[in-house]
Amino acid sequence: MLGAQQKPVDLRRSRAAFLGPPKAGKSELHSRRSGIVYLNLDDGLNHLDVYSTELVTTWEGVQEAYKEIREDIHQGNKLEAVVIDTIDRLYEIACDEVARRLKVPDISRLNDYGASYHEAQMLVMKVLDGFHGDLGLGVYLLGHTRTVEKDTPQGIKVTIQESNLSSQMQRKLVGWLQFIFQLDLIPAELISLEKTRDKKKVGQFADVEHVLYTGVSPHLLCGGRFYTEPPAYIPLPRAPEGWDRVLAKLQPLLEPKKTASKPVQEKPEVPQPAEAEPPEEAPVEDLVDGK
């Protein structure tokens, strides 16, 4: 029988992006987890004690790193997920590879209606599909964001946090990802609040707090395939508790809601009308005599 099959999602083996400005804690979030390997592309792991590949700067290096991780799994290392640090750099390396194959210094100089960029995007997606589909790993994409101003359809200017990736690469990733989270630093521990001459409020803060945004917002690109609406954001303590808190808050929201099955009601029996008795047939003799 055909029907909608709701299956729980394991966040530890999911396809998720963790975006945010530099120093927002993207790399640190997964640094104390077991079963994690980092694909080191951006040389930003020097301050962390993590299991990672050597620094990769070429597409040949990406392929070699993929083979090493695959061999690691075949040798019995129980890996759960690979962290792409960062997806911005992976896309840049793919663009450089396409330029090398076409024997041009930069594909931005080509007037090929975006065909070369499309080829670079396909290289990126092939690697991601290999990690998730062929090796069975969760894939976490770390990416940088920038602050930009955009106009809404109503003509209102809004400030949003946007990925540094091209819009075409973003569209491909949004369709592939199950979750998009944003990390940021927000002020904490307000010390004083003053008003300026133009009546603006200016606060002084003693510290900042790391947070992870989960829900859709006009200022952020984030959201996911939750069965229950998640909190707007999750405060993150320092590692190693950061990921544990995220998992504790979000994993229960990925379980399908159990709906009680309705008992089958038996249809009441409808009384059937009594069958009319057939009229008594006249004897054959009476019919012959015409009676």
C-alpha cells in the first residue's frame, strides 16, 4: 500500500551547513566529537586538536584526501561525518581546476554563458555526493558569510547575512542540504546603556556569546527539515559542550510525530426489506378451462 513514510533524521549523519562570520565558532563546534574527520582546505585548524587531512590546495589534493578517508573507513575507523572546512575554499579549488583543464588563468574571463562555473559546481557536488552517498558519512559544510543590504519587494532595505558563495552554487547546495544553520556572536552582559545626541541607544557589553540560529528569518538564511518547530536560536557554551547542546535540543525535533490510529468503526447492519412472497400459481387445469 502506498503512503507517506516519515523517517527520523540522524543529525550526526545529516547534510548540514554551518555558516557565519570569521571567529563565530564554526570549526570549534565539532572539534571535540568522536568520529569526525576534517577536510582541511582553509588552514584554520591550527588552534584545534582535531582529526584532519593535511592542508589541501589543489583538486588533485581533494581527490587524494577523499581516497585517504575512504581507506580509513575500510580499515575499520568508525567515522560519522566529514567537516568541509570550508565550502568556500572547495568551490574556489574546483574553479581553479576547471581553469587548468581549459588552460586559462581564470574562468571569469571566459564568455561561455556560465558553462565553466557550472562544471566547477558539478565537481563540488560530486565530491559531496561521494562522501554522503558512497561512504555513508554525514557532511557538514562550514562557510563564511558577509553582511549585505537588500531591498524587499515592498521597497524596504534590510540587512542580511549572506553566504560568500555565488548564487548558482548556493541554489545547488540549498536543494541538497537538509539543514542550514548560522553561527554568530552576540553581545552579552550589558554594563551600561547611554543615549546619544540623536537619541540612539548605545550599550557597552563585557562579553560576547556564541549562538546557533536554526529558524527562518528575514535576516538569515537558515532552516531545516524539522517535524517540530525548533527554537529560534541555541546559546552555545564553549567546546566540548557546544555540539552536545545542539544535539540535545534539535534531535528530538527530527522524530516524526506519532499519531494515534483511529479504531475502525464497524458499519451498522442495515435491515433488509422482507422479500415479497410470489403469488400462488393457478393449477394447470384451471388455465386450460379458462377459469
